[in-house]
Amino acid sequence: MTADSTLAKHGADGRATSRRFAMTTGARRTKLAALGAAALVVLLAAAPFVLDRGPIQTLFSAMTMLALAQYWNLLAGYAGLVSVGQQGFVGLGAYFLFAAATFAGIDPLLAIPLAGLFAALVALPSAWLIFRLEGAYFAIGTWVLAEVFRLVAAQIKPLGGGTGASLSKAAVDNAVLARAIADATGMRASAARDVAAYWLALALVVLTTAIVYWLLRSRRGLALTAIRDDQSAASSLGVDPFRLKLMVYIFCAFGAGMVGALIYLQKARISPDAAFSVLDWTADVLFIVIIGGVATIAFSAGAPGYYRLLASGPGGSLGYLTLDVATTPLTP
């Protein structure tokens, strides 16, 4: 954005002369980062045509974890809501997809946004209880709430109860996008399903990052930053902390529900302990945010991959490996 202005100046003869100057806002590094990100998205979109099934599944896992990390970072890094219960919304979204596809015959592609909507609807009344807590009590409260969701899911006998359930092969292979890919490329149904899930994960992480970036550059983003730095001072300037935090909480529940639905669509198998796992869907995400940079929008591009490297180290223990990650934050 460029704005021209004219500055009056009196010369030696007393007559007024004018001097024009230009004010430019925006960071060149940010524009270059955006171009680089666009090129990376194009390369990732073409990856299924040059990579085997194994790397595609690894990239799928990395992108879904990165999407969850964006939601958690917005929640904790900007709104100041340190939650250890996001796995509750991941599980809710996953179970909704299984129920919608199994009992209502809804196409899994359509069930993904509906799963996010379901998670957001559940988050709305739960916020009335959780928002009474602050700090560590809030974090523990979100964990307890996720455990309640897990216990309830374990009682749903039509979905397998505590042992879980599987999606039928027909429901997975006949999804609109998977079938279209198979028809267009001649891939087998299983390979087309993996490609469909991969492209959906790529679209979801790109859309998530774009929305978060837009939000934090808006007036609401400035208000969130003010709340995070000093909530009392922000309130005195007319900012409504409760309203903004509630908006972020529900939005992140919506996103986590969609990601959970996509993850378990690809797995085609669900159980309460797996879908509501605090280690898989919150602890791992928290670690990714830390190595990528808390309160930054663009994590190190390799943060999820680095985490996978650590997690797959000797004995699967993070303690056997060390990591030095240099990040370039994308400042809103």
C-alpha cells in the first residue's frame, strides 16, 4: 500500500515550494515468503504423481498435524487460552464423520465440514463452563472436558463402544473425490483414497493458515494481541476479551473437528482411546508449536517433519535426539 503526500516548504525567496514523499507499508520478506509458499503448495499438490504411497501418507500426517498446530497456536499463543483438551474436538469430529457416513449415508467429503460444525456447536455450551476457569485451571478443565467426551463415546454401542468401529470399504472408496480421482487417473481405489485424503489435508492446512493470517492482520487480531499482552489494559480501551476469546475457542474447535474427521477418514478405523488421545492430538501439537515458534503464524516449514524424526528415534523417545530449529516468523 502506497500513499503520496505533499509537504510545504518555504524557500529562501519566501515562496512556498512543495516536496512529495511516498509512504509504503508491507514487508518485502513477507511477499517473498508468500511466493515461496505458493510454489511449495504447487509442488506438494503434484507430489502424489511422483511419490510412492509411504511418503504421501507421511506428508498427510505432517499436514494434518500442522493444521492442528495452527489452531492451537491461535488459541494459546494469541488468545492466551492454553488448552490441553483439543483432542476432545478432534475425537468429536472423527466420531461425527463415522456416524454420518455409517448411519446417514452422507458422503465423507461433505461430512468433514459438518463434523467441524458439530464440534463448534458442542464447544459453544461447554465454553460457558470452561471460561469460568483461568490459567492452569482452564488447562486442566479442558482436559477433563475431553475425557468426558471420550467416556461418552465409549458408551455409544452402535459405533463399537470402547473397542471402536471401522468404516465400510464401500463408504470410503465411493467417496465423491476418491471416485473422481480413480476415474480420471486409473488409480486403484485404495491409492485414489490416499490421494484424496492428501489433497484435502493440503487444502485444509493452506486454508487454515490463510484464515489465521487474515484474522491476525484484522482489527480483531490486534485486539487479541492486546488481550494476550495485558487483558486489563485492553479492556480499558474498549476491547471485549470474553467475546474475542469465545470466537477463537469456537473457531479452533471447528477446525480441530474437521481435522479429526479427515484423519480418521484416512485411517477408516476409530476407537475412543485413539480419537481422544491427549498425547497424539495435543502433546504432539504443542511440541510442534514450540519448535516452530509460539505466537508466529508460519512455523518452520519442517517442524512437523522434524517432530516425526524425533518421535521415530531410538525407542521412539524424544530424549535420545536433540534438535536445533531456525524459524522465520511470518509477522501479521
